[in-house]
Amino acid sequence: MNSKFLDYTLLTLVIIGAINWGLVGFADFDLVGALFGGMSSLVSRFIFALVGLAGLYVISFLFRRNSQTSWRADSLSN
């Protein structure tokens, strides 16, 4: 599996999770639960678990470097 594909797929899951939590916080509406049979359904719990694992993986984005990004402060002046 291509690493970039995995990165984008898991980032998409994290974004879906963030939107769902936003809906829970602002509108008291759980979209994942509504689509898949409530928060306690097996499918909803599986999706929540996937989103949680994706979130843990996406933390690694903070520690990565690529050829276009440098985390050194002196590179900002270039």
C-alpha cells in the first residue's frame, strides 16, 4: 500500500471524526450514530475505533519532514 494513500485515507477519517464531534458539541447530534444504528451498535463502535486509531497515526505527521518543509526556525527567513 502506498504510504501517501494511507496518510490521506487516515487524515480523511480524522476529519470525519472532527466533524462528527463538532456536530455533537454544537448540535447534540451524532452523525455516525445516526447513520449506523446508535453509539452502541457494533458498526458505530468500529468506526469510532478506526477514527481513534487514525488520530493516533496522524500525530506522527507532526514529527515528519519532507523535502519542502523544514522545522528549523531559520528556514522561515528564506
